[in-house]
Amino acid sequence: MTNHKLATGGKTTLRGAALLAALASGALTVGALTLSAPASASCASISGVKVGSSDCKSTVGNYSVGVGNIATADAKGVGSGAIAVGTGAKAVSDGNFNLSYANGENAEAYTQGNLNLAVAQGKYAFARAGDTKSDTGNVAMTVGDYSVAYADSGGGSTPGIGNLALNLFGKGTGLGAGQQTAVLAQGIGNRAINVGGENNGVVAGGILNGATNLGGKGNSVGAYDALNNALQVGGDGNQVVARTEATGPVSKKPGLNTAFSVFGNHNEVVATKGPGAVAGNLGGSNNTGANAITRDKPGITVNKVKLP
């Protein structure tokens, strides 16, 4: 049995919305993986008919394939598939028309609900699309060693619908605190995207939020509540946040706020309240604490220049 742990902090109702502080402080962890009794044979199972080892399971109308030492795959529901390739890889699909694909040493992919896709490619890569039976149309895909992707409800009372968590070639450096690259899209219609870089955390939680990180190391990018966007490009150690409410639980109130940092290091950039607040950093560094770049009303603040 494989255990995966995600340590978080904060008081928000969505797990994803609470993660920015955890990512910034290095509290996001992937727990130690423990494996069942050794098995060496590959396997396949279609509609409950097995070939090879017993590590592949399926119910009627589903299929599973395991290739590699201790690779396990399990598919149940209607029209779902699970494919695991690599030593210790694990893929599980639970629901209708889902696909889970894990490829790499100890890679794991999980789906639950309907029409979800989870892809984990890389050593200790982890992807989960859907975490309740009602979660629908979510995509969690990560390509990179020691990386994590979640697209689901985030533990909230509202099902996760139409979320995209995508990591392309961003990697972590280990399984310890703050050592993974993580993308989390949780709620309805959120997107969390990371391309390249190392040990970055990207979270979009609520309704129709977007958070994107392009390159760099140790960045935390978060967009929460409703209709907010956050972007980080090319820097290291930045915290970029866009949300409607400055504090407290995730809100459904639209913010239309934007926060961005481009080619700067160790900055705090925060856009809240609004509507239409824009906070940005262009090439600056070390704007933190009392010197953070913030905007909490309509208008634009870039590098401390305010308009209007």
C-alpha cells in the first residue's frame, strides 16, 4: 500500500488556498512511500480477466496494465483505465471514463469521479485528478522528478470541476519539506501551471482563477477566491498572490485582480480587494515585508509607482 502525504497550513476551507504559506515556508511534503510485498512480473487485467501477476485489477468494462517490478494498477467503475510503468509505479482509476497513467520509479497517478485524467511522469512524480465521486473533467499532469499535481475539489463541499494542474519539466530535489515542485488547481475552472524551474509551488483555488510560474527556483504563486490571476516569470524566491479577500476563507466574490513578478528575486507581490487591482514587479528585487508591492483597490501599482 502506498501512502502519500501533503502537509498544509492555514485556515481556509480549500486545501489549495491554504497552501501558499506552506509552499513559501517549505511545509509542502510528500510522505515516505511504502510498498507491498515484492513482485517482479508485469501484468494486465481487462474486465476482471488477469494476465501475469496479481498486481493488476479491474472490474467489468475497465482495464489495467502494470509494467515493471512491483508496478500495480487498479481500475474500477465504467470505461476507466490505469497504467503503471516502472519500478514501484502505481496507477488507480475509480469512477467513470477516467485514465490514470504513472511512469517512473515510484510514480503514482490517481483519478476519482468522472472524465478525469491523471498523468505522473518521473521519479516520485504524483498526480491526482478528482478526490470525490462528483469531481468531473479535471486534468492533473506532471512531468518531472519529485513533482506533484492535484486537480480536484481541494476538500471543499463543492465538487472539483474542470480544473487543470499542469507541470512541464519542473522538478524537485527530494521528498523533504519544500523540495518538490507542486501545482494545485482546486475548485471550479481553475488552472495552475508551471513550466521548468525547480522547487516551485503554484496554487489556484476557488472559481476561475489562474496561477502560472515560468522558470526560476523556490517561487510561490497563488490565485484564490474568484476571477483572479497571478504570474511569476524568471525569478527566484518570489511570492506572488492575487485574491479577492486579503485574509480568511476562500470567497466566491469576484476580484478581477492581477499580481505579477517578472525577472526579479525575493519579492512579495500581492493584489487584493479591488476590483481590478493590479500589483506588479518588473526586474526589482528584495521587495518584502514593509517594502512589499501591494494593491488593494482599483488601479495599478508597479515597482511602487501607483496609477492612479
